Amino acid sequence: MIILEHADYMEYFKNMMSLFYFAGVSEQKIPQMSFDQFLERCSNMPTLQKLRNLIIRKPKLVSEFLTLNRHLLTSGDIKIIKDFARRKTSIFVVVKYDEDYAVFVDTKGGAIYAVRALTEPFSDILPPLPACIEASLLPFRNTIVWDGIASVNTSIFSPESKAELMEGYAEEMQKRGIIKYF
């Protein structure tokens, strides 16, 4: 599976972590510290989930971040940050790995997304398919990526529920196709 180019991932990572740092400090969810200290101390999954969820609950933090930091950001940085507001957070079932992406099916409505991995192939980090995860999907350079912050449900689907899931996936693919960008 194709992952993001290193330079693309670093740009994505820098912008997301800057936004999370801003949100955490602004809302007093993390102690006052430098950005480098934040990267060292707070780059763990529980803290990142808490900060991502804070931004989801308080979307004004994105516009506040952009207003206060616009002079420091490139046009590419601004687009990445603005696109965070367009994210789709849900519970997804990953049903298939293609060469270029993984297929995520939204459990709320059945939309099907082609999602690129960030730094590691999904097959290296998710349990056997189908895999149920809570994650945020984001537009990034004419593709969809996940935010890398996921809660993975390790339960195993019964043969019957797996067959039902795959049948529903096939029907939705015929009706709507796969979403490769939003």
C-alpha cells in the first residue's frame, strides 16, 4: 500500500500538531510549554485523541488558530488547517486494502471512502479485516487521509456478520461508488 511521501507527511504532521498544541494551550488542556516540549511529552495517543476531540467540539479553535498565526503560515499550511474543519469523524469498518488505499465504510450512512495511509500501511497497524475503528478522515492534496489517531475495536466479526457486511459494501459500491476526495 502506498503511504504519503515523507515531505507530505511532515507538512501534514507539523500543521496538525501545531493546531493541537494551540487548542491544548488555549483551552488549558495541557500545561504551558514550548512546542518542542509538547511534541516530546504529548505525542501519545490518549492526549492526541483528547485534543482532536476538543477541536471537533470547539471548531472555532481552527479559525482562531488561523487568525493568530496567519503571518507564520504558508498558503499550503492554511489549506491543511482549513481542511481539518472538513474532516469526517465516525466509526468506520475497514473492509479492503487496495494498492493505493484502504476502503473505509462509514457505519453511519454507508458511505465508502478510499483512504491513504500516513506513514505505515494499514495492514501493519490494524487488526485482521474487517476492522472497526473510530477515526477522522481529512482531505489532503487531492486524496483522503486519516488523522492517524484512532480507537481500534479488536472484536472479531462472526462469519455471518462478515458476510452481511461485505454484501452491504458491494451493494453500496454499485449504488454510490467510492469517495476519493471531499
